[in-house]
Amino acid sequence: GENVEQHPSTLSVQEGDSAVIKCTYSDSASNYFPWYKQELGKGPQLIIDIRSNVGEKKDQRIAVTLNKTAKHFSLHITETQPEDSAVYFCAASSLDGSARQLTFGSGTQLTVLP
Amino acid sequence: DVKVTQSSRYLVKRTGEKVFLECVQDMDHENMFWYRQDPGLGLRLIYFSYDVKMKEKGDIPEGYSVSREKKERFSLILESASTNQTSMYLCASSFGPRGYEQYFGPGTRLTVT
């Protein structure tokens, strides 16, 4: 089955700096890569996703890049703000066939220091 | 807005008890999922369901069972709770045959003593 590794497990940045979280996956059949943000006391919420036919996707201060050859994808947050502090999870899945499962990484606790 | 609710935010049970965790979604989603979340391990899939009365094992189904009698409700059952099942349990739902975006409930923190 799929295995997703996520680094780092904790990340502290100064407000206004950029943050980068990296994930690798094992199954070459995976073609859908979402990122979820979990704030304290809440369930995870999708913030951005990318499919394998796209190398990069951007949404305001958040961007995701995908390198299918190397089987890794990354989340980039620019101009970080205190409200970006949360746990971030990457995930991988195949959209083909009947597969509906997401395999999640272990999570990154991001702290934005004021 | 999609809403996924879970019956309890906090639950304390004794070893050997039968435990029911309930999840309800209000958006007519076909797919529903149960995960457990542990520090350093991320979210691990226990069971999922893509239709009423249908269920499939996830990555860690041992010690758990599920029930989906109605489309909006998905229950996780711990037949005989053990201390190693102390965890945060998250329910999620998604729309469509391949379940793109998953919407999560707030979680149930279960402690088994």
C-alpha cells in the first residue's frame, strides 16, 4: 500500500517568513495530493490540492509543488501570519478505480512567532 | 456548509466496555470514514463506507467494527475497549464515487482506563 512520509514534524518561523513542508510517497499510482490544516480543537480542513497532471498550484499565500519523478510534493506558505499556526497534513491517493482512501503523512506542527 | 458532527467531544470508558462512537453528516455524502489520530502517526484509516450497509477495512481495522444503516450516519464500535485504543477519533465524509475533499468532524477524544 501507499506510504507517505512528512518532514519536518515541527517548524517554527517568524511572522512574515516563509514555511515549507515536504512529503514523499511510495506508490507511483498515486495521482492526487491534498493538504489539510488542523487548528486546535477542530478537525482537519482541506486547504489546497494538486493532481499529477499539474506541477504547481497556487492559492494566494499557499502553493503546492509536485515532482512525480522523485515522488515528492511540498507545501509553501509565504508571508506567514499567526493564524497559520496549526498542524498540517499531506496525503496521497489514487483517483482511479474504486479507491477513495487518503493515506496521510504524520503531520507538521507549524508555529508562527509574532 | 457541510457539517459533520460527532456524538461526544470527550469520552472516558473502562477496559472491556463496549463503546459506540457516532458520526452524522448533513450533506447527503456517499462516503464516510473513521480515522484515529495519534501524535507522530498522523491520521490512520480504520474503516470506510461508500454506501449504506457497505463497509471496507482501512489500514488498522483490528479491534473495531462499523455500522452504516442510514446514509447520514456512520458508527464506530469498539467491541471490548482496551487501553491501546485511547486516542482521538475523527470521522469524515465526502461526496461522489471517488471521494475527493473529505470533510471532518471535530473529533472524539477517547480515554480507556
